[in-house]
Amino acid sequence: MVYERIRNLREDKDLSQEQLCKYLNCKQRTYSDYERGKLDIPTPLLFALADFHQTSIDYLLGRTDQKTPYPPPKKRS
């Protein structure tokens, strides 16, 4: 599911893998393997993808169908 979601989010923004890889600072071949499910996505890259797509890691991982990110935690006084 994560592989489909990252591909769909990228395609929704009309981005090529190469364009997204420039932002993520990774090789296109490696990213292609993420989208095809051949490689597990490292945690730091999941954070970067969630930030880029303005969604939550839970959405990327299929734990929720809500695309909007969670609100930031309240600061303690």
C-alpha cells in the first residue's frame, strides 16, 4: 500500500521520479525500487515524503485514509 500511495501522490503533482529525487536527495533507481516495493523506505525518507506531500506517515503507511497531517502538538507553558 505504501508503494501505491507514494506513487499516486507524486503523480497527482505531475512530478517525475527524477524531480522528486532531487528534493529527496536520492537516486532515481533507488526511488523507483521504493515505488515498486522492491526496497523498504528508510524512516528519514518517510518523514521527508510526508513533509513534501503535506500528509502524515500514517497515511503513507496505510494506517489511515485521511491525507491531512496531524496538528502539531501543543507547546507546554
